[in-house]
Amino acid sequence: MDHDPSELQKEFVEAFGGLYAAYGWKRLDGLIIGLMLAKAETLSLDEICAALGRSKGPISESVRQLAEKGLLQKMAGRENRRDYYAIDPEVFHHNHLLNMQAVRKNREIAERFLALESGADEHAGMRRSLREMHAFYTLMESFYSDFTVKWVEEKQRLRDHER
């Protein structure tokens, strides 16, 4: 089985590496997710390393963390003593949920410091920023929740269409 990515797949993988880096993730995480999306098959750690031209240590660590986040799945493979991975079928939704956690944490930080803020004049700017932060992330959280409901409906529509 040929695991070398085509030129188009390499471009896609590189784009994902840049995208993930822009979001503050490790570039390597994006390269791995991009490869797994591009290949759309189960790959061993050795195959991932070979396709990306990287050593096993960093790949192994990233793959483990991506699996913990629900973006990859550990799978049975062709050889029993090797670990194999595939893209999680819910990769996009899980990524959305990770983003939603960050939004929720931002809202919670605003709430916590609004509750601690004394109302002193020296905190007027901070209080204004915290109120805006809280309003922004509360609204974003409601959009994310609405999106989750709509995504579940859209995913079902896509699956029904495939049949």
C-alpha cells in the first residue's frame, strides 16, 4: 500500500500545519490531522512518520494528544504489535467543542473577576473591559450551542443523502 502523499495531499497537509499553528496549536498537530484527512485511511505511527518525514518521538506524542482530544482514534491494524490511527469521524465537531471550551473559559474568567471587582474608580477601565468580555463570550457561547444543534441536523442530512 502506497502511503506517500501526492503533491495535492502534501499541499493540503502543509495548509493544515499552517492553520493549526495560526490557532496556537503545534504545527505538527496540524500536519498530522491534515495527513489523516488527506489519506482517509488507517496509518501506523511509522507510516505517519514516513509520510511527514519526521522522527517517531514527536509524532508519537502528538498523535497521543490528538487521540485524547478526540481528533484521532487508535485502531486495530494490519500488524498486531503496531499502533494504528485514523481520523475520528467526529473530528470537526470535537474541534468545535474544544473551541467552545475556550469560549466558556473566557466567559468564566470575566464572571469571576466581575464578582471580585470592588467598584473602585481605579478599576473602571477593567470593569468596562470585563463587562464587554462577558457579553461577547456569553453571546458567542449561545451561537456555539445553536451551531451544535444545527450541525447534528446537517450531519444527519448528509448521511441520509449518502444512502
